[in-house]
Amino acid sequence: MEKIKPNDNVLFFYNDSKKWLMRVAPKQKFHTHVGIIDHKKVIGKPYGIAIKTNKGKLIFALKPTIYDYVMKSQRSTQIVYPKDLGYIAARIGLQSGFKIVEIGTGSGSFTTFLASIVKPKGHVYTYDVDENFMAIARKNIEKAGMSKFVTMTKLDIKTAKKMPQKDADVVIVDLGDPWVVVPQARKMLKGSGSFVAICPTMNQLEKLAAALRQNDFFDIECSEQIVRTIEARDGKTRHSFRAIGHTTYVAFARKVTTPASLRKILEPVEQPEVETEEIESSEDESLSTVKK
Amino acid sequence: MEKIKPNDNVLFFYNDSKKWLMRVAPKQKFHTHVGIIDHKKVIGKPYGIAIKTNKGKLIFALKPTIYDYVMKSQRSTQIVYPKDLGYIAARIGLQSGFKIVEIGTGSGSFTTFLASIVKPKGHVYTYDVDENFMAIARKNIEKAGMSKFVTMTKLDIKTAKKMPQKDADVVIVDLGDPWVVVPQARKMLKGSGSFVAICPTMNQLEKLAAALRQNDFFDIECSEQIVRTIEARDGKTRHSFRAIGHTTYVAFARKVTTPASLRKILEPVEQPEVETEEIESSEDESLSTVKK
Amino acid sequence: MEKIKPNDNVLFFYNDSKKWLMRVAPKQKFHTHVGIIDHKKVIGKPYGIAIKTNKGKLIFALKPTIYDYVMKSQRSTQIVYPKDLGYIAARIGLQSGFKIVEIGTGSGSFTTFLASIVKPKGHVYTYDVDENFMAIARKNIEKAGMSKFVTMTKLDIKTAKKMPQKDADVVIVDLGDPWVVVPQARKMLKGSGSFVAICPTMNQLEKLAAALRQNDFFDIECSEQIVRTIEARDGKTRHSFRAIGHTTYVAFARKVTTPASLRKILEPVEQPEVETEEIESSEDESLSTVKK
Amino acid sequence: MEKIKPNDNVLFFYNDSKKWLMRVAPKQKFHTHVGIIDHKKVIGKPYGIAIKTNKGKLIFALKPTIYDYVMKSQRSTQIVYPKDLGYIAARIGLQSGFKIVEIGTGSGSFTTFLASIVKPKGHVYTYDVDENFMAIARKNIEKAGMSKFVTMTKLDIKTAKKMPQKDADVVIVDLGDPWVVVPQARKMLKGSGSFVAICPTMNQLEKLAAALRQNDFFDIECSEQIVRTIEARDGKTRHSFRAIGHTTYVAFARKVTTPASLRKILEPVEQPEVETEEIESSEDESLSTVKK
């Protein structure tokens, strides 16, 4: 059974809004509103153990997961939340071994999540232009133990003469104007590779989708992800009062190649859209058979 | 640039509801409502290439992702959808290298998703009791190329005398009565490891949450995941008419250990619940300062 | 107890997607997929009675409500759905006695709903330019018995020299370009009266909100209304699989008057927006008190 | 143009979370965080006028709507929110002239909303057992000017020997155990009249739905209503960060009568449920036509 050692990162967990991720040091006593957490009480104990604060509150010492590192990352900018990270991973079929290009490192929490999945043979190449953000990101990635699977470079992809990567499985864009780098992303992607962009506003989705269509991307999906928590309690089960209204929208697409010879015959693809009106249409045929 | 070879799995994509995942064979001609897809037209071409059916419709030949394998898996039972798979992955911090125990193999699509992330050094141990389901699951897992990272065993975990695994990072349960195997899951998990269960009904969530609390699990979260697609079109951006109302709820928890000596002092943890009523309460203090 | 009489409108209800609203005639036999409904079986019976079709299926004869008239209205254009109608009514505090101006009569189902609430002393003045739509609307309003409380006029409010109404409690706009009639709506509204517009796209909301701010409207709220049905069944309660992804967004505002003398001091009102990031910030103060 | 008079109720509106509903008095100066609101500045002015606080902030003086009275009602218990009130009104086709029975008066805000629509010829008969709640409710109803259309009685419907009303268009139940009064509600309803219950938990929905089915109610719908606000701003349109996760679920049903002679032939009605799995099934028939 794995024991907690000095210098391990530990998540001290009181409740969902009171939890602290820190490196364990034998002499450290950490002051909180629910009492003092004495680090030496957990050293040598198995992960998951409960300890008591001096105020008699129970605190659990958990082994941090990537979820915890993401939620507790130091933030230079708005982070991408697990609900969005998760759907992105599933929607593009992110897997161990993938080569990822990330344009816009931000706080590095998305980078950390990506690296944790593509490791050990895959890699994340991440590009940003803000050295202050990059310094924070570097710390977050290192804290989560993912530095080995990430290469961070200061480079403005928008103006770069030559693309620094090619044959990427996925290009992820987290910029205010993601449509600007669509051609660059296309060059770095392998055939039928996935493009993803973080778009906090509807206007970004609209501009980006237009740019994707113009640059021979297909299977374009724009979406928002909503997680609603449920309080499951004996005889009183209901959704939580607490909710988050919005974090970001996300756009997905796959790089395709339409030869010029086929372009001519290209016609608008019929979208399989269900009209809400159909729901009520079932009786129409019957109405025509009314007899007296 | 990667070329399509005979026997490759290819996703032929017309639109989001007309797409076919199949093994490419030089002599195969596949009949669809939008015309015949002639396989030999794509062999030797790069992934992402468009071809024309005999009816003049464009079809793209994409390299299937795990998303495509999940959505196109042969189904013995209801599958877990990408929106739920993704949030599970992000919520538990699923990463390459994890050891996973899956109780209830079902159609094997969840197994495939898990294996694609934990590979190459992690592993999924999956258990089921229905040989028919297992045969289908085996085919789905193999088609996606994940067999090497999965061990499938016929075993009823509910009645097993001895647990077949220990020190798992994650135990995932997809049974109709997930609460029954909570003690078994606990035995197989490492300290502070994650428990996940697929619960299509509110009643399952309620029974399971009670069992988790009784078996020293913590950080219990029940949730539902909703993905709403958005049609991003110039000047006409709006949510899609089409929607899915429900697939499943999901329950999460982490294994903890509360020593008997601390149990006595255990008191109900204050949940950080926001009352909706608070939203309107801001003026109350002002009201008390009314002066005439 | 109220009995069904010849010429009454009756809703024959088999299930939620098989129901028919029709005028009862003694000799009528209505053919449906679940058998023949013989009208004379219900005449003289109390509302709510079940009858049997010749195929042995039960059909209930219900007294139609305004909900039924809305859902069964003949449609020239997309209708406004009850989930949206209802929230509009509650959000603006629609009540019996109100004077309503409706710009864009459409199929008249919204008009019917409004009239059913403002009657008998209130009134709905509705304006449209398409005589074909107006003819259909007139039939729908008449069928629901609301003609007495509605005045329908062919008039293009966009180009009208003089506004046909004033001191309206509410102006409701259902046009493709609702921002065009904001000044006209303002003229017809009484002080602090409510403006409502049906906006199927985000782009309409954005343009309209700008126009409202420029025309001295306040308390602007844009929203979407979602109704999720729940299958409440013993031990198997869950949300319905069936769902509607989108019907329309709605914009609300109240007419205000900012005297020129106060405009100078006008500054952007601080919006009480909760940043999602705050959710995780609770431990920050504690972190600063770390001691070794 | 309607002018503000002394003793009028006025909604002083700074922003959506800072607004105050109060009776205007010439000498009153109301202290708020955004400065002092001097009542005499609005007297004699038209509704909708802006005034300045001593801190230079703009406050609008609005004529309160029923929405404002509901949101600002003094609360003895949790209120029913406009998003739920509105959907209830639309779903049951609530209209002017209806006779309503309300079991559980609560804070009287729902009563106020109902009365504002059914007036002047309709009426709300409301029953409660808690005199303290009733006193608060009476004040809220009176403040909104609805007393004339409401009869409030102290009576425990659960144990009443004789029902105090009959032929109601609608019976609304807001009790913790709504299933207990289903037979009583049935007695007070007219044929095919509507039953509504406020159910904050899934367990209540489940028990109530069973009771409704056992008591010859039909067209049972359980639902939750969600309103998501949207910040419509030039080039930055997106959903609000702020959200409410849950208020209540609502159950609807209509009273029907199945004669004993027909009961025998009663069989489960086929529900028009769409399986999510169908979404992916479109290619199946094509697969069977594969040719080599």
C-alpha cells in the first residue's frame, strides 16, 4: 500500500470548496478556517487517511489526480474546466501516443491534462507569446509531473514564417481570435487530424466556423458542455442549487482534402436537422381521412 | 503523409448521421442512399481525401478515432456516450499508465476508450458474466486495436470469494445494481483511488450514494453531462433543434480510510450549498436602515 | 357536471403524440392509426370520459385548454412554444386587464395565449403585413374563442407614420428584424412598460440588445427557456430520452426615461456577474497564512 | 401619462440584484449601498423616470409588475420562481376566469400570480394550516392588490370530511407530501381539469406520479424548467456565468374518467419515446447491402 512521503503532493480535502493541494513537509502546520492541518500526521500513512484538525474537523489526505492539478493550478488566465477538457478528449478520441500542438499555453492546465493522456510516447508542443504566462504554466506543468512530455516554446504562430510542427494528430487553439490561425493549424495537422478551439463567445464560434469551412475542414461541431450535479440523498434526491452558467463553448473539426476536380460538384450537404415542428405533425395524415 | 492501405479501417463520412466505419478492400463497393462508395478510389490516397459516389455526392475518407470506434461499436447493451466518457476521464484524472478494473464489460466500448488512454503501460481488467456480450465486446475492442491493453475475464464479482485485482487506480461499475459491488470495489482500489458508476436512473444514484457513504468513500459527486450543439452560421447562430434528453447519470467517489479513533468525532460535513433564495436577499440589510 | 355537446371543441387524447382537436359532430367518425373515434360516443358524456376505438384502444375526450389550442394551431410560421410563452408571461407579469400590442401576428397562437390572460377587460392589438398569415391567424384565434379580445390590423409598423396605439402595458415583437421597431415600440409603451421580442438566433439578440440600450430601455434580459421532462416511474425515475434542443431565445426590457440632465453622469452600471473562478478561490487567504 | 403618486408601490431599480420595492412617501429617504434614494424626487414624475442618488448613481422608478411582487414577496417558505410559475400557466392553459384551488398557501406569491391572471371573474381559493404563514401570505397578496380575487381559509384538506370546493378548473398543490391529497384534488376538479404539484425532489415526483395513475389521472407530465440568461453584447455574446441549478420540479395531470366497463380492456399506452440509440442506426440497412 502506497504511503505518503515527505515532499509528496497531497490534496487535503475538507469539502468540495475547502481543499488544499500542497507539498508535504514534516514541520509544516497549515492554518485553515476549519483548524490547523499538521503535515506530520499524514507522513507514513496510506493515501486516503483521515486526520483531525485542532478544531476536531476531519480532513482527508488524498493523492492528487490530474483533475486536482487542473482545478488547483495557478491561474494567469481563465482555465479550461474539466467538463470541457473531458468532452474534448472524448470527442477527438484523444489517446496515449498522440502528437499534440497547442497554440496558446495559457496557465498550462490544459497542457497538463493533454500530457497526462498522451504520455509516455506522445508529446505536447505548446506555443505562447507571453513570457509571464509561460513562467506560470511551466510551474503548473512541473508540479503535476508532466514536464517531460511537454515542449514549451515562445513563438507567435500567427506570424511565424514556417510552421514548427507537422503531422500532428490534434491542434488545439486557445486564443481570442482562433480563426486567424486556421491555415497554420491546417499545415501542422496530419490528414483527417482534429482541430479544437476554445471559444468563450458565440461570435468567436461564428467567425471560426466560417474560417474552418473556407479552409477545407469538415465534421465541424460547435457545442457547449454542461455538468449538473445531483444531491443523491435518501428520499430527497434533486439537482444541486449550485450551478455554473457558462465557461466556454468549443469548436471541433477534421482536416480534409477536396481535390479541385471534385470541388465543382460540391453541393451543400444536407444536414440531418430535426425540425421541432415535426413533433406535432403525426396527426396530419389522419386528418385527411376524416369521414362523415 | 499517411496513405490509406488495404485492410485499414476507414470512416466514410457523408454527414453526421450518415457515416460508415469499415475495413477497406480493393474490390468492395458499398451501397448507400447517397450512392455507391467504391473502396479502390481511396486506396493509396491520404486520409481526409474526398471521393465522389456514383450519385455525385462527396464522401470523406477519415482515419477513425476512438470516438468513431465508440459510436460505431456493435451494441449488445446501451453504450456509454462520449459526453459521459469524457467527463468521467476528466473528473477522475484518468491518465496513461493507470490500472483500471471494469465491472460489467457491456459492449466493450467503454473498455476501448479506457484502454486507449491508459496504454501502453496501463491496463484494463474487465469482468462480465454474459458470454454473448463478451464475444461482442471482444470484437469491438479488437477492431479498435486495443486487445493488448485489455484482459477480459468471465467472473461474477458480486459472488467472487477473492477479488481478482488490487491497487487499482480506478474501479468502474456498469451494472444495474452498482451498490452491490461497493465493498468489492473498495478492496480492489488503492488508497484514495476513484470509484465510478454508470447509473441511468435517479434511484440507482440514491441507493449507490448511500452504499458509498456506508463504505468509507468520500468526495461523492453525482452528475449528469449535457452537450448542446450549436449551429454557428453567419448571422444565424443558434443552438441545434436536435438534442438528446438523457443517456445516463454518473456517480464518482474516492476511497478513504477513517480510523476508528476518529470516527467518534465525525460530524456531518457542512456542504457548501448555495441557497437560491440568497440571490434576492441583498437588500435586506438596507431595509433595516430605512429612515424617515 | 359539464357535458360534451355537439359543436364543442374536444381534444381526443391517445398519447402525447397522438391527440386530435376537433369539433364534435354526431355523425362524424374519425379514422386514426389506433382505430376509429366515433363522435357520438362522447356526446352527452362528461369531459374526461374514456371511449374505445374499434381497435379497442382507449381515447380520452378532454376539454381543450389554451395550451391545446396553441399546440394544435394551424401554422403559417413557426409558433412560440408554451415553455417560452409561459416564461414571457411570468417575466413581464402579464395579467388580466393588460393592453398588449403585438407586432407580427404570425399564426395567431401567441395572440390567442395573450388574449386568454388579458380578457375580459384587457385587449390585444396585433399587426401584420401578410394577409395569408392573417387569415390563418384569424381562424386560430376564433377557434379558441378569443376573437372578442383581439383586434387584428394590416399595418406595417416599420413604416407607419403614426403609431396606432399608445400607453400599452406590453409590446411584443415577433419579426425577423425586431431591432427595427424598437423606437416604434417605445412610442406605444406606457412608462416602465415591458418590451418582449422573439429572437431565434444569437445574432438577433445581439443587435436587438444594442438597439434597446440606444433607445432608453433598461432591465434588459436575454434568455432561453428549457423544459426537460422526467419519466417518474417506480424505481426507474430519469429524464426523458426525448428532448427539444432549441425553439427561440427571448429578449425582455422595460421602457425608462433618463432626463438629459442625468445622462451626463450616466456611468456603466456594475453588473452583478459571478465569475466562475471565484468558486475555487476560498482557500487563498488561508494560503497566505502558511507557517512552518 | 401615468404619474407616481404618494403611497404608490414603486420598484427602485439599480441593477438586477439591487432593487427595492416600496411604498412611496414624500418624506422618506432610503439608504442603500449606492446612495440615498429620496422619494420626493419621483413623486409626480412618470413611471420609468431615472433619479440620482447622493452618490451620483442612477436609479429607475418602475411600476411594479406581478413578477416584481413575486420576487420581492416576504418569504415564509421557499417561493415558486417565475420560470416555474410561467411554465405552469402555459402548460395548463391558465386563463382569466378560471376557478383555482390551491392546497398550501405558503408565502402567497403563487396565489398572487394566479389571482392576477384569473381576475376579475375567476377566483383563487387557497387553503393552509399554518396561521403564521397565512398572515405573511395575506400581506403579500394585499400588497400586490389581489385580495379581492383570493379567499384564504384555514383548513387541512388532508383530513377534511367534505371538500370545500367543486368544479375547479385547476387544483394546485404545494405540500411536502402532495400524493396524500390526490383523491381530494380529484373531487374538487371538474372533468378533464388540471392538477399541478410543486415537487422539489425526484422522490416526490415518483410517489405522486404513482398516486395520480392510481386515481384516474391522465396526460401526466413531470418536468423541470430551466432559464439560462444570455449576455448579448457587441461581439461578445455568451451565456451568463451566473446560474441557478435547481428550484423545483413540477408535475401535471388531467382528471379523466375511465368507466369500469372499459377498464378491462385497458392496456399500457405505448409511449412515444425516442431511443437515443436510434440516432446511430441509419446505416444498418445499408450494411446489409454490401457487395463485393
